[in-house]
Amino acid sequence: MYTLSRDVVIINELGLHARSAAGIAKLAQNAKSKVWLIMGEERVDASSIIDILSLACSKGSKITLKIDEESDIDILNEIIELIKKGFLE
């Protein structure tokens, strides 16, 4: 099985809140397979706003995004860029 993961730090002041989680979920829903968001020992489906919010990621939180299909690399990169840009807030 193919697996690729990338780490990123939440930089926006409000952390990972409903609007930013919705941005991630919208991108992840376009993936052919699951996109996972991992913080510590918890792993959630990145296409679910509720699952993302359950991680309670504040500013400075280090998260990992993981994909299972190589064809989803562009979606992974788009999510990483969105986070690095502070969700354009």
C-alpha cells in the first residue's frame, strides 16, 4: 500500500476552527481515497469537519496529513498550502 505523509504547523491565531476545518474537508472530499489528519495518537478523516474539530488544534499544533493513494498527492499539497497560508485569514 502506498502511503505519504507530511507534517505542518497550524499558524493562524484561531487554530483549526469550523471555517478552516471546512476548507480542509472540502479539499479532502475530492480525494480518490481517504485523507487522514493526525495529531498525536489521534487520526481522523480529513473530509469530516466534525472529526477535524474533535482534534482541537490550537495555534502552534503540529499535525500530519496522510494519503493512501499516490493519485491524491495534489490534494495533499493543496491542503498543506492552505494551512501554511493560515487559511487565508
